Amino acid sequence: MAGIKIAVLISGGGTNLQALIDAVEAGYIEGEIALVISNKKDVLGIARAKAHGIKTIVLEKSTYGFREKRDAALLEALEKNNIDLIVLAGYLAIVPDMIIQKYRNRIINIHPSLIPSFCGDGYYGEKVHEAALERGVKVTGATVHFVNEVTDGGPIILQEAVVVDFEDDTKGLQQKVLQVEHRLLPQAVKLFAEGRLEVVGNRVKINRE
Ligand code: GRF
């Protein structure tokens, strides 16, 4: 199979992983998901990967004890599988700086807000949507960005807005944003696979085909 080799890092249900699997199988993304890595073992995302014959690795704290050992195992898995692109899709463990440096501008993350709003340490999962509702914003959305040493601080690739209705609760808003995420993340991976992303300082230029 031509195209890029992708590793998807997850910690939970994996609906974004599923969107990527569907996009690859539909031929929308030229590449393969060679590896799914989770820091938790019994999560639905692992079952989704196995159902599509994708290799899975679980790197649990309890198994590796020291963080350095787990980080080394993560790097070894990425290098052994010749990974071109790392996608963080609801991954809640910290990506070590040595991997960010080795894979500079080859790691992307999806975040469920319009960065720089409601992002950074402590902003993950439902907490992001709770904060958006609490603040009373009229629009929120999703962001795909390259990963650097600053949590949610890397160059932004794609963003899309979602209108917040007064009736929305946390779960309802999360579902509305997830629908956008499931389109935005495959789009960003496709652009990467086509070599159309150019990082210029802290900005991303999307070049023509
Ligand atoms: C998504 O909302 C993503 O933006 C965030 O974590 C959630 C993961 O959802 N980082 P899923 O596991 O892909 O369903």
C-alpha cells in the first residue's frame, strides 16, 4: 500500500480513530493506520482497531512503572513501524519532548475548542465544553494542530466553528463538536499525506495540490 504510515494514539472510545479508519478504507486518505497505541487497556478504541485488523499496543503506567521506560517503549514502537505521522485522538498521556523533537511537525492533535479558547493543561474531554457553556460563548468548535512542547500550543492546521445554542448541555455540545471533529481530523491527515502542509513559524500554510 502506497502512502504514509500513521500511528493513532488514544485513551478512550476512539470515535475520531473510527473516522480515520473509515477515511483510509474509503481511499480518502492515501496511507495506512499501521499502529494504534493506548495508555489504557480496556477501551473501546482498542476494540475498534482490532475489528479492522490494525496492530495495537497498550502502554499502561502499571506495566511500565517508570515514565522513562514507557517513553522508550513508545519511541521503539514508532521507529520499528516506520511511522510517518503520529495522530493524537483523545490521547490523555503526555507525549515526551524527545518524541516531539524527533517527530517535529509530524505529530498532530485534535482539540474540541477553537484554540486559544478553553485549551491547555486541565482542558480535556467534557471539561472543555463545561467551560465553554460556563463562559456563555456563542460559538465554540474544533481545532487540529501540530504538537509542540506547549500543551495545545502548536501551529494550527484547521479549525471549524460550532454554534452554541442556549439549550445545549455539556453532552449535547460535545456531540455537536465531535461531528465536526470527525470531518476535520481526516481532512488534516489527508493534507499531510499529500504533502500540502508547510509550517512557517507558528503558522501553517496549506499549499495547493
Ligand atoms: C475528542 O473530543 C477530542 O477532541 C479530545 O478527546 C475526545 C476523544 O474522543 N481530545 P474519541 O475518543 O475520539 O471519541
